[in-house]
Amino acid sequence: MDIVLRDRFTALWQKYFPGAELPITLEFRKDSSDVQKVPPPGGWSCLICQINRVRNGTPLVFDANSIACPGGLMFAGYSTKRPPDFRYFLSYGKSGSLDGERYKQTPEIVDSWEKMIPEFSSDGMNMYFTRWDQLTETDDPEVVIFFARPEALSGLFTLANFDQSDPNGVICPMGAGCSSIILYPVLEEQKQKDEPKVVLGMFDPSARPCVPLDILTMAFPMKKFEKVVGYMEESFLTTKAWARAEKKIERSGALYRKE
């Protein structure tokens, strides 16, 4: 990790997004087996709930054994297996045996949707989550993930589109909360050489209990994020209009700390 980049962004973030939460980072890395990993949960647990500790300053390392949710295993690239009757689970369920989440109208729509999910494998890799200010020279993050409220999101969204004419610099694919911070931004980082897309997410109702009120995520592929840091001070962030937004961000941060 470029420590100059780390410290430069930290200073710019504090200047233009006062009181807003620093992002966390994601990296897949091959390590020896003695690296301490998150232990298997004692039952079902959402990955989004687990990484809240990272937001509070505790770096975490996961492997396939650290994740109990089948969806989390799939969207982190550790499994291609679906739970039994997944097509019914995501739609209207099975009478008398399975309650459906009703996120899709029919099992057939689930089948079609599944075919559109990109393939991704992290087999043999460990998944590192680290808060931005705790990165060291040995880290090499692939994704920078913001947990943010609307005023901060408006700035991040506009920064993501600042250097391009394409109006779709930010995408919002439907999926589990973990897909919006792992699967889709990692694939953008790995496969989109020139203009990787930023991913807006955390709309999954099942993941919402794991995040505070009014918080969504915006995940930047690292290649894109480095560009963003480079042009922050020539952007709208230096205008009077954004100065008014800064005051709202600061008030929002103060309210968040009281919750």
C-alpha cells in the first residue's frame, strides 16, 4: 500500500467529509495456514454483521470456514453451491416446508437471475478487511468500501462520475449485501482494465439489520479509487455548494455518534 496515498486521502476525507466514517478495504491474499482467522460462528451469522468490527477498528481475516451463510460463501467466492430449494427460498417458498424471502416473484425468475451472476472464485485465498487508516505497506487492497449516509454518498457518487462522460459510473446490481461490497466491485477491479464501475449497495433487506439507520455502501475498485483521490481537489468539493453539504455531513456525523 502506498502510505502517501493513504495519508493524503485521509486528510482530504477529513477536510471535505468532516465527521464521516472512514472506509474499510478488502483484499484477497494467499497466506500460510497459521494466519489467525475469524473463527466459525456458533450458528448462522451474516457477514455484514461480522465486519462491523472492522468499521470500529478491528482488522479481520476470513476464509471459507469463517462464514456460515451460504450466500456469503457464494458471493465471497468460496462456494458455488446453492442451498436446497434456493429458487423457492428466494421467491414464494414451499407450502408447509419452507418460508420464502419473496425477493423474486417466481422460482423461474430466480433461475434466470442466477445465470446472470458472474462467476468468481477465491478458493485458497484469505479475505482481509482493514479500516483505511490502519493499512500498512504490506497491504494491497482491491476494493475501498464506504458505509455512508446520503450527503456523503452524494459526494462519492459525483466523484465516481467526475472524469467520464458515461453517466453510469456507478452501478447497483441486485443481490445480497455482501455481493455489493465483494463480488461486484472485485470483478470490476479484476476485469475492467480502464474504467471499472463503482458499486452502490446494501439494499438487501436481510442485511439491513446489520447496518445503522440510513447507511448504504459505495464500493470503489482500487484502480478507480486511486484516480478519485488524484482529482478530488479539482472537483466540486472546492465549491461553495459543497461547503454547505459539508456542514450537513458534520451534523450527520455528530448525530451518528450519539446513536
